[in-house]
Amino acid sequence: MTTTHNSEEHFLNISRIDMEFPTPSGSFTALKDVDIQIKQGEFISLIGHSGCGKSTVLNIVAGIHQATKGGVLLKNKEVNEPGPERAVVFQNHSLLPWLTSYQNVELAVDQVFRKTMTKAEKKDWIEHNLKLVHMDHAMHKRPDEISGGMKQRVGIARALAMQPEVLLMDEPFGALDALTRAHMQDSLMEIQKELNNTVIMITHDVDEAVLLSDRIVMMTNGPEATIGEILEVNLPHPRNRLALAENPEYNRLRSAVLKFLYEKQRKVEVIPTTTTAEEDQEKTPNVA
Amino acid sequence: MSLTTATINRLTVNEKIMKTLKGVLNTVSNALLLPAVGIAIFLALWSITAQSIHTSLGEFPGPNAVVKQFSTLYDEHIAERKKAEAFYERQEKRNAKKLEKNPDAVVKIRAYTGKETFVDQIFTSLVTVTSGFLVAAIIAIPLGIWMGLSAKLNSAMNPIVQIFKPVSPLAWLPLVTMVVSALYVSDDPLVSKSFLTSLITVSLCSLWPMVINTSIGVSSIDSDLLNVSKVLRLPTLTHIKKIVLPASVPMIFTGMRLSFGVAWMVLIAAEMLAQNPGLGKFVWDEFQNGSSNSLARIMAAVIVIGFIGFLLDRIMLMLQRKVSWDKSSATV
């Protein structure tokens, strides 16, 4: 019993990662001793100020970057290159602009299931995934013919179609307007209920983190950024954003994150005189 | 009250019609009228200036003389074709007679060896430039892709590309001529030496814009798209076919258009010196001929050369629009 629990506990083990980047003026330590163990089916949010290395953590799990020290174990196997079992939803959708939604998903399906699926099965699987994100009506449209939210949906469908063991999302809804974002969050919860994926999501949005996650990992400011606190979110599923607004537990969690970000990790930056208020706003997480 | 609304409505409708009319007029004047005015002014200046230039071959030809030479060139072409037809007809008759006398006789059809007409020369030039361009493309595009993928190869190749890019075809030509003469020895040559020399010279000069543009196109692919390929673990060939090639098609085509322009310019010079029977040779022969019509005939060739160059560019642009996903890159 203990062993199963243990292996479940260590489904994805991000073990004591350091990350140093070489710069002309010596090496820059972006991450120091980042250590998280993630269970299968868990939804983790990474939150922190800009430049704290959230994306670096995600890129190391994806295998795009290599940690200087420590490492990532997925099902007890070391991660050292990118692969479809750790699908990534990129911040700016990164769909191939010359392919339709269908073809973008097809590229992934053809590669991942080239030996295990027949042509007809692949077609069904592609259409199933596009339906899952409610994009079946625009399957044969190219990225420049659909809206930003729709592009992000196709990006999610492409990632889901790889049937990944871990889904990595780098601010997937960051570039969307508030209404579309809320809509996408609901969609994601719906998909998550059905598939129960293991997800790591980077976000700037405190509400988004509380609404979607099982645990919120809050990172300290860089350099030498590391995990400051981990917050368990024990709100029952399915979650409803309207009902939660009145929920005291939700509000407690929300203010805990806000406190971490604006009291404990208050970004003390020497703001150059040329920096405008708007630019400064961009650097701080979205509270609204 | 309703009357005034109606009047206002009518007014706005009238305004709308006026606006559309103005728009149409604007388009017409931009697309037709202004170019026509430009050409008219050019022709007027040309004929005035031409009259005051006296050369050893007579007055510099004005537009009228050139137009006259166009029709002469066409007549010569028709006459030459008739001659050729008659030549073959005569042979056939003679052979038929021979066979009548002796059914076992060996008969031959000899090829007509009359001189190429202006139209033949245009055709030869087009074949030569296209062949030279295709040879260059077959080398340049794979090389450019490879250079774009590998920063090391790019650094290694860059000085060579930069040094050879500005070299004039006239500098290459003697070398190419000698090399072709030395290496292309055959009793029954598939193509003439002059054709091969011109082709290689065209290739050597039109290679570089394609190499440079392709390698830039490939090396500047969005890193997110490359990450997609990495996450999918696409094998190298699939990666090139599915990601690299389509992503860099707009830049490759820009390079191809530039190269085709260079190829056409280089061709005329190459044909002149290599004596490949194309437009370049036509110009050279007329210059050597030195008749009172020569300048007008050369001027006619100049106009044809310009016009064909323009058409070739348009064809490349059409191709680019057809093939490229990024329509905004395919602009004039």
C-alpha cells in the first residue's frame, strides 16, 4: 500500500533543480533547488512575478532546457529531451500558420500514433479532440481565419491529441480577453473532469490558479528563484466561478496567494524613471 | 417632416454614388491613365533626344524606327519559316523520287541550317535562362536550407557566399568557357558548348540570392514552431518537409524572384560572349553588322528583353502567390 502511494506521489518528480544561464558577466542562477512531487491526475499551477523562472521550470519539464543540477523524473525515468508524453500548450498557440486546425492536430496524431492507429482511427481521434475543445465547426479553417481563443483551443486539442502523461501549459490564456479567458477556463475544467490529466500550468491570474488547481505552487522572485509556498486547494469539484465568489474557503485561498505575491514576495524593483505606470502593471500578476 | 427625411436620404444616396464614382475614377487613373501618361512622356522625350544624336551608323533610332524594325523582324521570321518548309518539302520530294526508283535506297532528311530568326533567338534565350536558373535552384535551395539549419555551416559558407555574390558574369565567362571546352568533349554533343557555357555562367551568378534568402528564411523560423517539432520528436526529414520548408517558402520565393532577375540580366551578357544563339548574340551580331538599321534592331531587342524580364518576374510572383501560405509576403 505504501509503495503504490509512493509511486503515485512521485509520478512526476521535479527533483532539486538548479538552473544557471551563462551570461557575458558570469553565470546567472535563475533557479535554485526547485523541488516538487506531483501525483498522477493532479492539476498544479505555478504562480509568481515575471522573471521568477516559471517558464524555465516548465521548459525543463518539457525537456527543451536542461537543468544544471538536479533533474526531472517522469514515472521514474529521467527527462532529458522533449517528447509527446509531455505535451506543451504554448503561450501564443504556435499553430503552424499554413495548416488548418485539423491538419495541425493531424501533424501531432500522425507522429505519435503512426504505428498504433489506422487512418480511420486517426481521423476519428483528431475529430474527437477538436470536438472536445468545441472546435469541430472550424476544423478546416486556418489559424489566420479564427480568433485568438479559438487558436488556443486548437493548441490545446493538439496537445491533448498526443495523449500526454503530463500536460504543460505556459500561460495558455494570458493573451486572451477576460470573457474568453473565463470561457476557456470552464472548457478546461470540463475537459479535465473527463480526462483527469496531470497538468502543470503557469499563470499570472490569481483567480485562475485557485479555480483550476489542486495545488498552487508559489515561486519567490529571482535570481535564485525557488518555491516559496505550496497551497493546497481543497475546493470540491465541479467548481463554479459564481458560487465560489461567495465561498469563504475560496476567498481565504485567494487572499493567501495575494498575500504571498504582494507582501512576502513584493517585487522590490528599482523602477527606472522612464518606466511608465502601464509597463509596471504588466509585470505584476493580474488580480482582477 | 417625412419630406425632409426623404431629401436627406436622397442626398446621402447621391453622395454615396459620387463617392463610388470617385473611387472608380481613382482606380482607373492609377491603373491606366497615369502609366499611359508616363509612357507618352517617355516616348516624346525619346524621339526628341534621338533626333539630335548622330552616330557613325546614322541617327539614333526613335520610336518609329524601332516599331518599323519590329515588323521587319517579324517578316524575316515568317520568310525564314517558309524557306525552311520549302527546304523540307524539297527533300521529301527528292527522297520519294529516289524510293520510287529504288525501294531499298537509304534516304536522309537533313536539318535546315538557315540562320535563327529573332523569334528563335528569344526562344533560345528563354530555354537557356530557365535551365541555368533551375540548375542554380537545385543547388541553392538545399544548400540554403542546410545553412539555415546549421549555424556552423552558415559561418563556414558565409565568406564564400559574400565574396562570389558580387562577381560579374563577364569575369566568370572566360573561365567557364575554358573549363567547358576542356571537359565537355563529345562526338555527338547533346547540347552545344555555347549553350552550356551560358547556362553555367547564369547559374553561377543567380545562385547567391537564393542561397542567402533561403538560409535566412530557415534560420529565422519562429522558435515556438521549432519547439512544436521537438515536442513531437519529428524525424529530421519530416521536420524539414512539414515545418522548415513551408515556414520558409515566402523567403525562398523572394530569393527565387531575385535570382531569376539576376539570371535574365546575366544571360544577355553571357550569350554575347559565348555566342549562344539567343538575344545576347542578336545584339552582338547587330552591333558587329553595323548597318543603318542595326541600332533600331538593338533597341527593339532592348525593349523585348525588358518586357520578357518583367513577364518572368510576374510569373514568379504568381507562382509565389499560389504556393505561399503567407499572402502578404507576395507583394510587388
